[in-house]
Amino acid sequence: MAAQQLRRQHCPEAAADGLRSFDLIARIAAAEAEDFDISSTRPDDTALCGADAVLVRAFRQILVRDDVEPPDRAFLVAHEFGHWILHPEEQEGCRQVIVSTLNPAEDDTLGAKRVEAYGARERAELQANVFARELLLPRPLARALFLAGHTASWIAADLALPLELVRQQLLDALLLPEDGLADDAPEPALTPTDEQRDAARSPVRTSLVVAGPGTGKTATLLMRIEHLLANGAKPAELLVLTFSNRAARELVDRLAANGVPDAHEMWVGTFHAFGLEFLRKNHERFGLRPGFGVADKMAQIALLEPHIYGLPLRVFNPLGDPLPWLDQAVKTMQRAKDELLDAVAFTRVVEAGAVQADAERLALDRDLALLYRTYEALLRANGGLVDFGDLILLPAQALRANRAEFAPSIGRFRHVLVDEYQDVNRASAELVKAIAAQADSLWVVGDPRQAIYRFRGASMRNIVRFADDFPQHREFRLNENWRSFEEIVRVVEHTGRDDNPLQGVLPLGGVAPIRGPGGVRPTLVSCEDESIAFGELASRVLGLQAEGTAFREQVILANRHDTCDAAAAALVAAGIPVLHLGDVFQRPEVKDLLALLQLFVDRSGSALVRIAQLPGLALPAPDVDVLLDHLRHTRPAPLSWLQAPPADLSPAGAQALQRWRDTFGGLTSRDSPWDVICSLLFQRTRWLADYANGSDMQAVTRRLALWQIIYYLRVPDGGRVYQTVGTFLTRLRRRLRLADDRDLRIPPPEAELLDAVAVMTIHQSKGLEFEAVHLMDVDARHFERSDDAPWLPEVLTQSAGGVDEARSEAANRLYVALSRARSSLTLYEEKGYFKAARAPAVQRAAHLLNCVVGTVAYAVGRHAAALTALAPQVPVDLREFVTYRTCPRRYYYDVMKQLSPAAGLHPAARIEAAVMRELFVPAGGDVSAPVNDVAVELAMLTEEYEPARPHLLAYAVQLLDAGRAWSGTVRAAMASPIDVVCDGLPVRVTAHRVTRQDNVVTLHFVRAQPSSAYAKQHKILRWVLKCLNQQFRQYRFQGSMYVLSSRVSEHVRPYQDLGFDHLVEMGHELMEGRFPAKPNAWVCSGCRHFLYCPA
């Protein structure tokens, strides 16, 4: 690395022993080879132009603001050294170096971080930051000092470095792979085909290149760039737009590897990165502040939610927990922006369709339009935020209206190139049209059969109907496949032609496999069940590795994340190295950190069940029970009990708590989660030293997961507001409920060269290729059309020129998955899963496949080892059995351990529970006893939910009124319990009211919110009613469910014939005292025990 080379060149002894930062900087600056003048100046000096530091290249001078401490000054100078060595062009001043690197609380939002990853400016700044960190504290030195027993603060003081820099270097040094494997020697350059040359040298103003998988799309794009430069174009005149950060990174790397001169002067990046830079340069024209942020979905909902309560909404109920419908509403707004519909245009569309729409749909659309207008007004109120859709919509609208006004921003781009054009949305297509209107050439490349991002707003109609936007274009087709053997090409070709709705609009031509035949057909393995599917998978991965296909040259693909997780677990159990992080928030090492954070906000101390097992914090199990019982009854402030623990602890427990006081002393819930975790890991414990050991892939994966989550703690989440431990945990749960954590499943680039089998979804595999592909679950249900969300107005779901986009995308997913393979392709079907049918496209391609029956079985458990404890007291309460049916481990925490953390439940859920306690007392209870449960819950609201207090109170009043109207009294006693034996399980049924007419007995139940007929509670109640009818044959039992929020009663009929025995089986497991965890992304994120389960 250049930074370490510079360090060794001028300070050879420092590479091993360390050197104070300002001495190191002085040596380098004074060296004859460098000879830099480093000067300090006032922050308001015009020479700085508002920057933290400036490199004046012509005079070999670095100017630095004079109001920073010496360690920060050393970092700023080192950052400019990075620009001097890495970026020969002139740089603007580095305005946000201190903020972005050394003060994370003031840094960009998570949304902006996602967009900026590979923008031209951000790339240069990131490179200079990494250079500075490696120059001042090389990773090997950081690792050695920490493993020698030194803390982060000691290293910072000893070497005169910013503490924040030391933390980052320690994380990278201890948790990231050092070098992976040495990369393979570069493949010899392939001779361009006539197709590629013709496309790259296109003389026409607008060119569309349709490039199928493996036909050299990226190589042709690079050839086009080189052709333009060879014919007089200047690098700064080229704009290259991509769909993803990964594609942008690949292009930048390939340009550098090809030695393209002055490649740094080109603008290469994503559409969103371009839009962000455009808005930053022209912020005043859009009413934006210079440092505006980018709102991701979390920030969008946080912005809108406080204002929904006063809106005259007809369909959406803002009271209670509005997150589920707010999620869908925000998605609808973003999809509208994808189609160039701002709030005004969206409202116009809704009203234009009012005559044809039914009353229910019109009410829904008008609610959405009102929410959209409210959201836009809030977003524009102070110029501080835009959202992802705005990054495309606002530039596209502005350029269409007055391109000349923005000529300084886009006028230099004479040649526009677009990669992956099939993945752009309508707004992106209009942006391309506007930018290219005065350009000398527009050259786009894509493949409609690889369009699989419709759920993100992408529309294949932009490429299918390209001629509508650019009537004078010329089309080029790349039909020579360099990637795959002929046997694979023929299967891919079959699915892209005979089984794709696009064939009638854009026929797939004959594909020529340049590599010729490989001698082995792709294989379809038919498996009876999951154990055989995974057994065959493991066996075939090992077989290919034995034949010379390295683990890292193989990939497991699946449609769903849970299939990926299960496949990865199977391979790990078989001893195969796997690169797969999965759901990082379900990983044990991450749960340890989350449980630590929960201790700072939870009065019940429930996370003790996990934390008390960590190294250095171990507590005897009886003392854990004593502490939990004490906290359950006293509910002191979080962690205050360390100073006043219960008197009946054992001597060993009391001694252990002294270690706890040393570990947690001085840290509070008001601190940032980044500061808390860094303090625990780098100052107060040696846990990371333990994690740094181990070279097997499981140890490496643990470190990668920790690296992902700890850096995630560093970035302000959901907006610019400084986040505390409490607000972070609240936002994290909301983010998980929104399924907005997928980015954390992707390993960092440093892991790419590890020799391990990759496991990913088909969407994640886009743009990649592997020697061997293993495609799981090739049954029809995984390749069916997926319709848009039902809230989208029809104008947003129009088909592409007569092609059913949803059906085409389903066919495209299979096409993309199959075409990732170079030499080996294996498909696996699991016939036993609800009698799954084979995907029709695979069935019709059977003559091209080697069809075999799987026989190798491998038993793999999907979930954590089951907990076995004492059997519960019987009879089991009906509501408790519903909990067991949802998750046995949750039952264990709720009933057996009686854990009751307030942190984790949405306040609306706690208000609902409080309302039920105010409405009903147990049978025989005193209905006149004073009660204030709702007031207590409102008093315990955290700062994050304080603005919602009046609305939660209104919600409580609404529910209380409905309940009292139903019962006819202020507070009612519940009915006497009825005991029944359900297939061997003694169950106690306590209804809110029991009525009888003749021999018909109706059990009346009350709940706050409705549940579907397929909900667990509904099914269990039908089962119990069936058992009551069998046990008390003189009566006929039925049920009724009254919903407080809607004031509607629903009739519940008993099962006549159960038809399945899983409820019976679960009853037996409960009686045996078995409490396994059942991870489920949706259920777990709403569980109050999530952060420390399983423990």
C-alpha cells in the first residue's frame, strides 16, 4: 500500500515501533523527495475556501485550519499527502474531513452514505482518508499494539493520534481479512469480436447495445470509452452512469487496470450519485441548504409520522402503530417519483381517475395523495432533506424545463454512456434524455431479459420501447457468449426464448458459445425433501472442489434469503467454508453487542440471561435469577442496580458485580451506541482479542459480521439527529420491521478473495459469474409473477408495450441465475415441499439437462439448539399456548422466566395491553379497584416516542370507549376458566364473557386489533373449540372475537376435522419442556426478547 511504503521510506524504524504523528508528518514533509511547506491559517481564510485543508499542488504547500488539535492536524496533513500521491489532478478543498472521519455524530445520514459510495468526489476522499489512516497507524501496527494489551486511548495518546482514527484502524486490523488469497493472474485479453468492435465504434449519435449474459458487455463498454478517447474526446467529457455501486466500482477498477489515461477525470458512478452531486452543485436553485441530507425509508417515515394525526384520512387509522401502512405509503410515493410524478402530478392522476374508480379505491388513493402532499411539504420545509427519488426526479424535471440554466453542471459531458439500461426507471430514462439532448453521443447497453429489479421501480419498457424515446437510434446485438460452455448456453437460451414473454417483442437471436462444448450437461437433481437437497448440495460442492474447482469459484443461488441461510448452514455443518453473513442481527456475536446495549435502556435487566454468559461478566445462574426477580419488582433505572444490588446475592455473584461496575461505569443510555461499544471493546474488555484468533471461515465470518454491525452503529440512522443508545435500538427495530437491513448481508469487498463458497440471492448475483453455480428450489412457486403492491394506481403499473412485465421478470430471474455459470450448472428441486411443482421453464428444458434423483441425505437443523427445561405448570393458559405456537423460546422467556422488558415493544402494543388490564379483571376480581395502567405506560415513554404521547392517549381512549360499550360497564370481570384436554395437552380457557342459548355456548374474546382467519390465535381457538365439543358433548361450543379498534365482532367456528397434527405435536413438545427458538425476520423484529434471544 502506498501509505505504508511512504512511511517505511522516510521513517523505517517507525514501521515496527511507532512514531508520534506530528513527528512522522514533519519527517515526510522535510524529506528532499517531498519538500512540503505545511502552514496553518485561520478557518475563515479565503485561501481555504471553507475547507479543513487545501493542497496547493503547484507550490507543494498544504494549508490547514489552525483551530484543530495536533492529532487532528496530523490527520488533515496526511489526508492531503494522500491526494498528492494518489490523485495527480487538482483537488477542491477537503471540506468535511474532520466531520466525516473524526466526528461520526455530525456525519452524513445513512441514506447519503448509501448513495455516495462510488461518486467521483467521494471515492477520492475515501481513498485519501484510508491513505491517512494507514500512514499514521498501519493496520499491522494497530493489531500488534492491541494484542499486546494496549487500549485504544493508550495508543491514541502514545502516538498523538485522534481516538476516532485509532478505533477505525483497530476495527479494520482485527476484524477484516488481511489479504485474502493472492488474486489469480489476470486472464489474457480476449480478441474483440466483430460485434463488439462495431458496437464500440458506432458512428451514430444514439446507440443501443443489447448484450446478453457473457457476451462481453463491460468489455465493450470499456472499448467504447477507449474509442472515444482515441478519437479526440477528453476524459472530462465522458459521463458513465451505472445502476449499482458495485458496477461503478468494477468499471473504475477495469479502467485503472487497462491503463486508460486520465481516467480519474471521467465521471463514473450511479444515477443517484450523479443526482446527489447535481443537487449539491445547484442546491440554491432547489431551495436546499448546502449540506442537505438524503432521507432513506426510515428517515422518510420519521419525518411524516408525527404529522399524520391531524390529517382527515378516511382509510388509514393513524392511532395505534401506523408503521405497516406508512411503509406502504412511502413505497407508493417513491414509485410515483420513479414515474416522474411529484405530489401535485400524483394528485392530478388520482382525480382524473375518480369517475372510473370505485368508492373504496378512490378513498385510498385520495389518502395517499394527501399523505404525499404533506410529506413533500415537510421535506421541502427547511431545505435540509431530499429522498432517493428526488435524486433523479428533481434533476430530470429541472433539465427538462430549462437545460441551459444548468449548463455549468452538465455542459462538459459530450458523451453519455449508460450501463444496465434495463434496470433504470422512467425518471432515470428522462434524465438520460435531458443530459444527452445536446451531447455528441449517447451509448447505452442493456439486456431486457436481465431486468429483475421491478420491485425497486425499474421498468424494462425503457429498453423495450427505446425507439419511442430515441427514434433515430441504431441497435447493436452481442450474441457471442464468452462465458459459458455450450451445454449451459443452450439451457440459458431456451429459458430466454421459448419461455419468456419478451420473445414476441424482442426476439432472442441465436447465441454462439465461443468456448464450445464442455462435455457435461447441466444437472437437475430431484430431491424428496430438504435433507436430501442439502446433502446433495454439500456432496456436489465437495466433488467439484476435489476436481479442481475452488470453493470461491462456486456459488449457491436462491430466490429467498431464508433458503440462502439454510443452504449456508448445511454447508457449514458439512465442513465446507462458506462466505455468507445472512441476517447479521440473528448472529450470536451480534446479539451479544445488542444485548449489551439493551442493558442501558431496560429497567427489567432481561438481557442478563445472555450477558451473564460473556467472558469477564459471568454470573452464577442462581444470582441471575435473584437479580431478575429483584428488577422485576423494583424496576430501578437501568444499570443503577449495580450500585445497590440485592442483598441475597452469593459471594461469587457480589464479586462478579464489581467487574460489571468496572466495565459499565460512566457509560449511559445518552451516549452514542458507537461510543459505548468502542469503549467496551477497546478500553474495558479483551473480547476483540479473542475474536481476532482463528483462521477458519466461521471465525472469519464472525469477524466480518462484527465489522459490519459496529460500523453500522457509527452512522446516524433515520436522519441527522444524534442518536443515543435508546434511539438507536428503537430505530433498529423499526428498520428490521421494514426489512430495510439487506445491505448488511453483503460482505465487504475485502472478503471477495477468501476461498469460500459464496451464498446469495439471484438478485445479489446480478453482474457476477462463477465457474460453478448451484441453483436451489427450481420449483414453480419461486418463479411465479409477483404483482405490485395493491396501493399503486394503475398508471404506475402499465405494461411494457404489451408485455406483462411481472411475468417477464419472473422468467428473467431464472434466466439470470442460469447464466451466471461458466463451466458447471446444477439445479436442485425439493419435491416434498407441499408437493411443489417443477418450474415450467425447467420442465420444458429437461431434454437439455442430466436429470438425476438425489440420494445423499444430510440432517441439518435450521435453528439454534433447542432449550430443554422443566415442563410448564398445567393446565396451560390458552393465551400462553398461542405464545408457544408463535415461538417456544418466547414462551420460555414470558412464562417460565417471567422476563418483562419494556424496551422492544412498540408503545401502541403496550397501550393495548394496558387498556385490556383497565377493561377486565380476572374472574372474581375487584372491578372497583383503582387502576391507572394507561397513565403508567404513557409516563414511561422514551424520548423517541414523546411526540406521540397525545395520540397514544387518544388511541387508548378510543379502545377504552369501545371496550366499555361492548361490556356495558367501566370494568368487567372475566368469565370463570374452563379446563379442557386438547389431544393430551391440558388447556385453561378464560374468555372475556361466556353466553349460553339452549345448548349453544359462545366464548367471547376481545382483542385490540383484528387478526386474519389464518392467524395462529384463530387456528388455536378453533382447535380448542373442537376439543371442548368432544369433551362436553351436551353443549355445542363456538367462539366470537370482538375487535376494539373496529368495534366489529367475528364469528369463530370450531374445526370439524383438524386435518393436520402440528398443534397436537406442539402440545406434546410443550409438555416435554422443549423451548427451541424459531427465527423469523418479521416475528422476531416485533418480539421484546429479540435483542438477547436465544440465551
